[in-house]
Amino acid sequence: MTKHGVLFLLMLMISVPAIAQTAAPASTDKPDAPVPADSITKSPSEKQQYEPISGTRRIEWFFVRSVGPESLIAGAFTAGIGTARDKPEEYGPHWYGFGQRYGMRFTGVATSNAMEAGLGAIWGEDPRYFRANGKPFLERVKNVVVLTVVARRRDGRYSPAYARYMAITGSNFLSNTWRANSEADTSSALTRTALGFVGHLVDNTFQEFWPEVKKHTGPIGKNVPIGD
């Protein structure tokens, strides 16, 4: 199966559960507005009542994470590094090779995000990051680290992020079917999987602390969006 066929199937996988989720009765309040995390081990307090993510917001999350400015800039950065190092060698150290690396990174990210959003919709795993705004610095750092591997369920409690585990791991092994031969092996897939979790940690850090940084960077910082 080609990478285009895989992406088509993954889009179906995210769309069908999300549409079914959207069809469920909705609350009259804002049902999917992010709220600060009250605790990484307890359900939210009454003051910070959590509402599950809607199907529409789940699809929006997929697109922001896949083709939002932050993702596209990160793709250009990693493709640039790969081109400078000429890794993998099959693509070559030129603009065409840069485009191939950029496209390869994009297909991997989109596949992972589609799997996480689609699988998570089945058992109610919320892929969004929830800031610990107002908490002490070390608690916010803890929130960043822990929410890399756990996620909220429909009742607001935190549980292992099984959809994320399967998405990051599965997408990196699946992409072996269309990657250059030099990086289409088990060792490379395991390395990419580890880097995938590191990337999620970095993204959480950005979402947690960028609002404070933005306050001190003026117009430049205001132009950099943050995903849900």
C-alpha cells in the first residue's frame, strides 16, 4: 500500500469515530474548552469542571497538530538538519532532497496524529494538553512530563495515553513501508519512536510556558499560535 493510501485510510479512521462522537448529545456549555489541569492524579475540582473534547474539536486538533504553523516550522527545521547532514543519503544534499525529507516527516506526523485522534475517540482519550497555569514552577514541569504519557478520559481522570503509545509506535513502524532503505528497519523505527515522545515533551513545554514568554516578546510572540 502506498503512503497516500495509508493516509486516506487514516483519515477515515479519525473521521468516522469523530463524526459519531459529534452526533452525541452536546452540553449547552462550552463542551470542549480546555481548562487548567487541577491534578495529574485526581479528577478536576468543581471550579475546574472538565468537559470531554467534541468530535469537531478532535478533528481540529488533528489539523492544527499536522499542518499548523508550529508543525510546519518544525518540519522545515528537521528537514534542513537532515539535508545538511545528508541523512538519509538516498535523498541527497539538495533542495529536492530537502523536499523529500520534509514530505517524509509530514506523512509520519500526520499518520501519528490521525491514529491518536481516531483511536482515542473510541475510548474517550483526550489528546489535548492541559496547562497547570498558576501552579508552582516544579509542578508545571511535572505536568509537562506526566502529560507526555497520560491523557484525560471522558470522566476527566488521567490514565495512560494508550492511543498515543500506539500512534507514535505504530506510525513509525508503518512508515518503514515507504521510507528510504537505510532507515526502514526496526532499529530506526525504535529511534524515531523515542524521538516522537521527546517531541511530544517539547511540544508540551512550549504550550505550558509560551503564554508567559509571549507577554514579554511583544508583537513577535503574539503571532506564534499554540495548539489545544
